[in-house]
Amino acid sequence: MKLVRYGNPGKEKPGLIDAVGQLRDLSAVLPDIGPAQLGDAALAKLRKLRTDKLPRVRGTPRIGCPVNRIGKFIAIGLNYSDHAAEAGMAIPKEPIIFMKATSCIQGPNDPVMLPRGSLKTDWEVELGIIIGTYARYVSQKDALNFVVGYCLANDVSEREFQLERGPQWDKGKGCDTFGPLGPWLVTRDEFPDPQKRPMWLDLNGQRQQSGNTKTMIFGVAKLVSYVSQFMTLLPGDVIITGTPPGVGMGHKPPLYLKEGDVMTLGIEGLGEQRQLVVPFKR
């Protein structure tokens, strides 16, 4: 299934995308798509629905983040060997974990706002893992059973804040609008092999990133297992998994986002995003 939330910010309704790509309303079935709706039992009920009997949503409403009330927004750094080389950093021996503020989460096509004083805002197309079941000290063998599904993510990053203002990456990763997620949550049964997925990002129509999840240093199962050794993963938590080469920081000279730029990005099977870059405003 492809689960979606649509409507104005803060007033999103639950929905799904049917077999022919039509948005259907789930409001009469679910109050929302959040932690309580991500377990296997809840999904089993949804699978029994006659989707052709659900109300069709007319027009082109705004699409929001596919999961509400995300508790933890966890990110993995330098998880593609060619991106690590591009950044001039050593390939990590263990996954690098940092956090993005949940306040940066937004819909997939909402504008990205440059932070006040930013000169080095960058892009990163990434695969997002959405946790469906309480996970603590899970084995790599069993890890995918704790995943409800996957989504597309743009790990927008301010490189000066991230790398030049102290050792913690978080301050360059959690600025408002720096976490576009969606358009959909694709359940794991419809995304059976997350390690063979082409991914890309264009800036103003020019291809910047072109990669594949098969070149991850640490795969999805390893990451879920590894992170669960250090923190309990709860339904609705999101882990984004690193980016392939082609980020602005890797250009010679570096290329960073400016007002009026447009990012478009996608991963096979997870849809596409489009974001207009806008200036800082309160």
C-alpha cells in the first residue's frame, strides 16, 4: 500500500494511492496515519478494504508528511562510500548517527527556506525507513520485520552550521523545512528489496545526484539493528540512510542553494518531491 496524508498543514487527512494512482480518502476508516496506525494488525485491516469503494479525492491537494507525530528523526551520515570520498572523509567503521529536529519535518513539495545567515545550504536525496513496531536490541536477521515501510527524503543541510561551527552535525541538519518526507509511505510488502533502488536529484533541471541504494556501506537491516542497540525505536520513528555523491559541497567550486532554485528528486518506487528554495522569513 501507498499511504498518504493530504490537505493544509496541521489539517491533513489520511489517504491511500490506489492501483491506478488515484488518491482515495481514508477519513471514514482512520483518524490519521500515525504511530497507532502502523502496526501489522492495523495494516491488515486496511488491506481488506475495497479501495475502489473509497471516496476519490478531487483536484491536486497539498501532500503532507506521510506519518504524523514522528517521535524520532534519526539520520545516518557518510553511508555511501563514493559520497564519503567526495566529502574527503574516511569510510566509517560503524554507522554515524545524528538527529534531525522533528520541527524540520514537512511535506514533500513544501518550499525549503534558507536559514538566516546561510551561505552553504545543500541537498541530499535519501531513503527513509519508517518503524512500525517497538524495536530494542533486534538482530540484523529480524530487523526488517520491525519496518512498516519506506519513504523518500531530502536531508537538507547547512554545511557551515554542520561542519564549521563545532563537532556536532545536528545544528546544520534541523533547521526549519530541512526535512521533506514523502509523498507516500510504501509498505514493506510493496518495497521488498530496499537495496536495489535507483535514486536521483536535479537542481533547476540539471542532474546532480544519480545513485543506487545498493552502494550503501551499511544496509537497511544493519541500520535498524544497529540503531536499536542505542535507543528504543518506536512506531513512527524515521531513519534516513545517507546519500550518494553529487551534493553541492562536492562540487569544485562548491555549489549551494539560493533563492529561486528548484530541487526535484526521487527513488524508484517511492515517488518524487519538488521544492522551491525561498528566503528566510519569521
